[in-house]
Amino acid sequence: MSETDEMRVLMVCVPQAGHVRPVLPLAAALASGGAEILVASAPGARDLVVGASLAFRPVAPDLDVWFGRLAERTRGRPGDGLPPEHVERYFVPRLFAEIGLDAMADGLDEAVRDFAPDLLIYEPFSFAAPLVAAAHGVPAVRHTIGLPPDQLVVGLASDAVTPAWRAAGLAAPTAAGWYDGLTLDICPPSLTDPSDPTASRVQPLRPASLPDRTAGLPVTLPHHDRPLIYVTLGTFANTNRDLFRLILAALGDLPVNVLVTTGEDTAADALDEVPANAVVAGFVPQAMILPHCAAVLHHAGAGTTFGLLAHGLPSVALPQSADNFSIATRLASAGASTVLMPGEVTISSVRAATSQVLTNVSYRRAAARLAAEIAAMPSPGDVAATLRTTATREEAFRRPSPPAPSAVDQLDP
């Protein structure tokens, strides 16, 4: 494309809120700069995308269909009984790399043919995206949505997608094609894995909005003079009503205000016996809550984590699934959070951990350091402008893939 052409950008996401929301700020920034944006996913992502005033195209069935296809391959529920450190090793290659690629590849191929993008931007678990981009010769940019998986997970995923690449007449990919082009990395430096091969080909991108303390809290709290504890389990683990009830019981005796948001798919009135110091609401944008908080109890999802860190908030992480465990571990290593693994979560442990992050100033200081790192990262508008300039030089998006051992070579004998 020439510098005077309108850039056409196809953005590709797994149909789940935690995969869609992180790419929308950049999509909106590109659109406001004059680019034509089309977001490709499954029907379940439509409302999020259209709500951001962006064009949407379904290219795959919804995620429940993916899980159903995985369940057909095994006896029992997929993933049952796995220790936390094996969750990503199981689901990334099986659900996203094998089933997700197969579910999305044909629809995405048609979208590329119809839309003729100048650039394809994809979140990492849309494994069909680098394959289809390579098949059509379209520059592809990876937009991270959290911390990078360990290299064993990447190797397993690469092995899983290799047959599809070979069937398309392409050479077997290195690292599932992830590192063949530019990576937009939303992870602040202190949480980044220094061994991640993307380190030499990265454009940092601020992961969350900076604090806006001009707007009031959209709910009325029981006590005007107590610190606010925000409780969220995101958009996947938020159906765990027993965990919500345990947290409320743990915090009911503390001299704090508690705001619990259950999300859009769990009714706020489903939680009975709400203590006098707590308010339970459905969906409230966290950007409206975080500026008023003293600490956060959360599931260690990437979106929640980066949001609370942008506000310099200490937290108690209660990881539930997928990458929650690695994010929680990294938060603890950075000193910004204390972590309770599923087997450690009790009323007394949650109460003690919350008191600890409120009274030990080291947690707030560590969170403040991470907040400063996030504030220093380029905004979506800045990165959109960089991409618009770079798109006139396609070779700037590409580089040879670094060598990476097969996952089979990394497995214990």
C-alpha cells in the first residue's frame, strides 16, 4: 500500500471476552486514524465488537462448540484432574491449536479473500491467523493479551498446527508462526519473561487505560470512610457462586467496603447472605471502579491484572484456570500480590491475605512500580500511528523465525 491509501486491517480473536477486549483499544485507535477495520471471530464476540463501533465478521463457531469437539475426543471432562501447571499445556495445543485452527481456518480464509487486508493483527490463540496470513502473503502482527506461555506450551502448539501448515503447502512453522513478524506486547517489562523469543522484535503497547479519577463510583457504598476492596472473577470463573460466597464471608468482618461484580452472565441477586459492608452488582466496567479502590481480590486474568496494576493496586490473586496460575505466580514474584491456590482458599486464608496486602506497604510499592512501567508504554494511538507508517514497508513486519526445539524434545523421558 502507498502512504496515501486507506489501510485495511483484519483483526482476529478467539470468541471469548478475555481474548477480544484486549485488542479493541488498538482497533479503535486504528479506526480513528482512518483505517478500515474488520474484526473476525465467532458470533459470541459480536456484541463486544459492534459495541466498540467496529465492523464484525463471524468466521468460526462459538467456543462451546470447540469444547464440545474436544470432549468428543476423550472420556471424561477435558482437563479434569490436571495440576495447575499443566492446564496451559493441555488446553493450548488441544483446544486452541488443533480444534480452534480447524474451526476458524476456512472462514478466515474467505474473509481474507473478500476483505483483502493490508495487515492482519491477531491475538496469540487464534492459531489459524498466522497460517492464513502466510498462505495469502499478508503481513501478520501478533497482539499479546497477557503473559507469554512457557516455551514448552509454544512447542506443543507448534507441533499441533504443523499438519495444517503442511496441508496448505507451507513449510512447518517455527513456534506456530508466532515469531515470524512483529509482536505488540502489552506485558510491562517487570512481568515479561526474558527468555521469550519475541524480545528482539517487539513494539510495546500499553495494556490498560490510565487512571481517571474525575468520575464518581457508580454504586453507593455502605461506609464512606472505609477503604474499598473490589472483588471480581472475570468472565470465565464468575459462575463460581460458592467462591463468591466464601469471599464475602471472609471480608464481612473486616473494616472495609466490599464491591463484588458478578458479570453479565451471573445474576447479582444469586448471592445470598451479603454482609452489611458489601455491595453486589452485575457488570460494571472496572475502569470506573479501580480509581476508588485500596486493593483487589481477583482470579488473575490478564485484563483484570493489567487494569489493577495500571492503577497501582495491590491484590490477592485466586487463580482459577488457564493462564491465571502463571500470572498469579508472576505477580507474587514482582511483590505486588499474595496468591492463594485453589486448595488454599478458605475463609480464614482469604481474610488474612486481604489484611496483609492492605497493611503491608511493600505490596502497594511494588504495584506502583508496575503502574509506572505501564504508564511509560506507548498508547494505542501511538502504536496505531507507528503501524500506519510501517505498513508502507511490508518487510518491516517480517523476520526469520528463531530456531526452537520441538515440544517432543522438551518432554521428560
